[in-house]
Amino acid sequence: MILSPLEELENALEILQLPKVISKKDIKEQYHFLAKKNHPDVGGSVEKMESLNYAYKLLTKYIEEFRYVFDEDEISKQFPGVDYANRFKP
């Protein structure tokens, strides 16, 4: 079964047990934590380690290649509180 890019990213987040709002540092720390527990040298399985490696590579590639757009709409999406507060000023 072929997954959409969104489904692949969601699956990678699930494999690494991460929420949807994360930083590159969070991905790296969680990957290292899970890799230490699941590495074949310490009794983990090769399949689990391969899925962790794939998820880590996919998420870091996505974060590194994602380009931010700095237009008014995008900024208001990133900081909704400012716009929300201004709309309801007395």
C-alpha cells in the first residue's frame, strides 16, 4: 500500500512517539532515546531499528527542506493570538 506524504509523516511521528508540534532537537533526542533501547546490540530487533532510522531520516529531511513563507497570512497563522487580541479590543 502506497502512503501519501502526510500519512508517511504521521506514521514516522508515531514510530518515534512524537507529537505533531516538535523541533529538530526533539526529533534527534527521541530518536537517540529509542535507538538506545531498541538497538540489536542490546537485544532489540533489526526491523524496529530500521523503522526508527527511516522515521528519523524522513522527519529530519522534511524539516531541513521545508521552506517558510513570510507573508501576512502565514504570520497570522503562526501567531494567532496577536490578531485575535486586536479583533476584540474595545
